[in-house]
Amino acid sequence: MHQSTLKQKVNDVVLVGDNTLVSCSSDTTLKTWNCLSDGICSRTLRQHSDYVTCLASAEKNSNIVASGGLGGEVFIWDLEAALVPVSKSVDTMEDDCQNGVISSGNSGMPITSLRSISSSTTVSLHMTHSHGYGPIAAKGHKESVYALAMNENGSLLVSGGTEKVVRVWDSRTGSKTMKLRGHTDNIRALLLDPSGRFCLSGSSDSMIRLWDLGQQRCVHSYAVHTDSVWALASSPTFSHAYSGGRDLSVYVTDLATRESVLLCTKEHPILQLALHDDSIWVATTDSSVHRWPADGRNPHKVFQRGGSFLAGNLSFSRARACLEGSTAVPVYKEPSFTIPGTPGIVQHEILNNRRHVLTKDTAGSVKLWEITRGIVVEDYGKVSFEEKKEELFEMVSIPAWFTTDTRLGSLSIHLDTPQCFSAEMYSADLNIAGKPEDDKVNLARETLKGLLVHWLAKRRQRSGQQASANGDPSARDMAVRSHTHSRVEIDGNMENDFMVYPPFEFSTVSPPSIITEGSHGGPWRKKITELDGSEDEKDFPWWCLDCVLNNRLPPKENTKCSFYLHPCEGSTAQVLTQGKLSAPRILRIHKVINYVVEKMVLDKPLDGGNSDGTFAPGLPGGQSQLATLGGDGSFRPGLKPWQKLKPSIEILCNNQVLSPDMSLATVRAYIWKKSDDLVLNYRVIQGR
């Protein structure tokens, strides 16, 4: 819905008129949506300088909406005048994906964002602001605003926040009419009766207060809750108030008699309440929404069930009553209807192998995600997150090539250039059949290929159709393929192909969504299977296209690891080299063992060095890199496997014998633990 939604959430929504929904977000914007369409954003309103936290609308005036935010700003918008109607542009992309869909099974898919981006929750939006329009500013708040309410015709606006006061405004002019004091903590919820005479406020001080705006004073205080009040709703006649908050409870209170009853309790704090006919809808920090019986048209029926108490007028009187053993019993035990949500992710950890992320959701389930395929590969159920993280620990060192966030309850993977191209693995370690085991695989490049394989197929199809019609290749296709940038290099170790290997195949049943922006357009989002092939450099970042189409990657940080290779102290093993060697940091220790065995078996001991201080035993042209030996250490043809050669060799670092499966990077990170060049030692194992 909003820019940067993967980083900043939607904070409030209101219905205006019969078919317009207005939403606000931490991206500092408001957006209007046509409820009768297929999810198209019609307008974007930009005026706030900080997160927009709350909205208010007038029941009988479909043009007026108020917004408040963390910057202390309150604006009153005339929707009819604010923006010219915006038609759907060719850049507008629709997506019916459920906010990044995280499910409890393997079908749950993450959102993938390609940066530099501003993320959008559901659609691509390129909005045009009408020149000359500005909302009415209600100036006076010095601190953050968290609650707004309007009367039914939109002439009166009340606001509250961290200043602990209720401010009353004339919404037609933005002028302040009064300031009401009484709460001792943040004001989190506000209601106005239809006429605009009475105001109901809920606060983090646990109190509900009824204000008579004509008298400019508080006429009643209701100590019902034991913790912060976050949500309020009222009966149509404003005779009864429904309230919920941090104490997980929904109460209904007779505003005149002060009689109150516990309607229901939940397992999660109450965020929003909406009365509809004889029921009340309750939204909590959980992703599900529940409908409870409320006798909204005739609230006094609830009290006939018994269990009511007289609300006190001092804060936390209900808490004291609970401690005395008079805990209220809820009228209703179960909701009459539930709209189930998917459990939101509340905890996550990127594992050392940089291909898996461990998550925990609101249902307590711990799952293991494989990032290069976008699926849950293990559902461990309700186990200890910390214990599972320790169990899955691997002593491996791979550069961080992506970042994650779960602030919206879903798993979002961000790829930034050039950092994302820093991680490589050998094809053998990825179990890629039919590919030489010593081929280096760039994880980001192969992941991008997997994400964009559907786009590539449709793009080829379009190019073929256009070439057939015009007699030549697509001009755009040629332009993209010939597009060069000074900061890129050909990845000579990768095949210039479009094959997607199994470790990078994304599901077509529950595909992830790409959220990105190109060089000219605004942010957009689309499922990978719904890309139609027409997207080009206007839509995708140039570095992404250059990687997938032209096999060009930005210059990577140094992927080599320098090290010295000496016999163990006191060892009779011959000295093979006195200089510094260099090899890919993903090189396994068994390749170093190969190197030592080869030198011992096939070469004479060498004790000379190159003028540059490095030493290159038996290498043509003075080369000192193990990478030059037949491709990352696949040594001379005809050699037997290293395990079968004599003598048998062990490699040590800091007097610790190294596993042959360790990489140089892993040894440096976990065994060497120093910033200077790595020192490896070797010795002959007797009796093997």
C-alpha cells in the first residue's frame, strides 16, 4: 500500500463514504483506495514530515479526513479538492498477495526486495499531486499525536497524544477551541458523539474519561481497565462505551450509571474495536480478527447476564479489586466468528551458512527458511528458538549477502548492490548435479535468476514475436544487452546461461513477490509468476538487469585469502614454500592438503622466493595463487585422490588440527581470529 511498507507499517485506516478507504503509514503518506475496485490506489497525500499514526473521518461528510502523526502535525484534508483523479498508469502493478504471505506451512513465501528501493505492500503507485492544494493545518501540538476523532458532519475535531491533553479544533479553519486536562499519560483513543457535545477518551493511564465540551470539563472518569486503554467504540446513542487495551480485555460500560461488565478476554492486547449491529469486531496484536456478541442495539441486555461492577473513578481501582480476589468473569467465552490470520513472525535469525533463516511466529512455531528457494524447509513446531539456533549452528564463515526484517510479521529479504554479490560457494557444496564441483556459484546471481526466470521466459517470447513482426530483434532488448556501465565487470567464472539450478528454484504454487523500483518509476510489487516480460530498466535496477541478462556483476570485495604454509615446528617435513600464498576464501582445507601432497610427491623441496616476497613452487610464470592450479585447486591430471597418496598430511592452525571440509574463511574467522595473514602448518601423519 505504502512506500517503504516493508520497513514501515500501515498504522490506521478509515472508511469514507460508501466506497473509499483512506490509509496512513509510517512512510509519512496517506493513500485513498477504491473499495469497489480490485485494490487500486487512487490518490496519495503527502504533507506529514514523520510517521502518520492516526486518522479520523466524518460519517456524514465523505470529503473530510483528518490525520495526525509523530511530528505533532494534525492536518484536515478535503479529499475532493486535494487531488485530481488519477487513472491507472501503465506502470501500475496489481498484486493480490496477502501482505507478504507467511503461512504456517511450506507454502508461506517471503517478500524479496531489490534495492535501491522503496517498498510497496500491494501495488505500484505513481501519483500526481494537484498544484496549489494544501490541507488545513491544526497547529498546537508540541509532541506526537496518537488519537483523532470527528463528529458526524466533520465540523469538530479532537486530538490527543503524548502531551496528555485533549485538544479540540474547528476543522473548517484549523483553529483551536479548547484544551482539556485530566489524563496522566498518553491519550491513545478518542470518540465524539454524533452531535459533537461529548468526547470519550482512553489513555495509557488506564482511565476512560467522559468530557462535556460545552462545559469544557471532565464529567466522569471510569477506572475499568488494569492497563493502557487503546481502543474505544460506542453504542449508536452514545449511552454505552466498549473499551479494550493492553490488559487483553473488552469491557462495556454504561456511561450514565457507571456500571461495567467484562464482555470478553483474549490472549493478545486489543488494538481496535468496531461495533456492527449486535456484534463487535475485535482486532488484536494477533493477525486474526474476532467477532463477539455485544447486543450493540440494546447494550443493557449484557448486564442482565450478571457479573457487573461499578467503575471506580480512581486509576487502577480495578487492579486493586482483582488483587483482592474479585476478578471479573467474562460474559462470553468464545467469539461467534473468526477471520483467521496467519501467525506473524516475531523473531528471526540469519544462520551462519547464509542460506537459512530461523523464525518464530506468534503461534510459537519455529521454522527454518531456505532463502535461495523462498520456502520453509523445516517446521519444528513449538520448541525453544534459542536452543534450536544453537543446535543449527555451523562453524562456517560466509559473507552477509542479504539483510532481513520481519517488522510486518512477514519475512522480507533485501538485496543491495554490491554487497549482495559478495558470497560464493562451490557447486559441490550446493549439490548441483552436472556442474563441475569446483565451479564457483555466486549466491545472489543465482537467486536473481531464480526470481526472474518467469520474466526472462516471457521477455524472450515477446522479443521473438516482435522480431517476427518487425524482422529484427527488439530494440529495447538490444539496448538493454548493450547497456554498459563503468563500474561493472564480466563474471568470467560463471556461465552466461539462463538455467536455474535446483537450490535456486522458487515455488510457482506460492511464489514470492518482488518489490523494487527502477531508474524512472516509483515503487512497485508483483509476484514473480505475474511478471509479463515488458518490464525493463525503467522498472528494475540496472545492476539487476546487468547481472541477469549480461552476466555482469559489480566489482566484488576481495574474495581471496592470503596465507603462509609452513611445516609444524619441530617437524621433519620438508619446506615447500617460504612466501605467501593466495587462494579463494571458500577454498577447502582438503585442497591445501592436495597441494602439500603434490609438492612432496612430485616436486623437489624449494627454498627460494620471488622478488615480491611471495613464493610460487612449481607454478608457471611465478604465479602464487592456488586458484591457478586447474581451477581452484583441481590439480594436475593423473593424480590420485589426496586421501590415497603417501605421505598423509594434516593441516593445523594455532596448533589445532583442521577438518578437511573447513574453508580458509572459516579457519580465519573461528581458529586464527586475527587480522594479519593466516598461518597454516602441515605435518606428516605416520602409520597411515
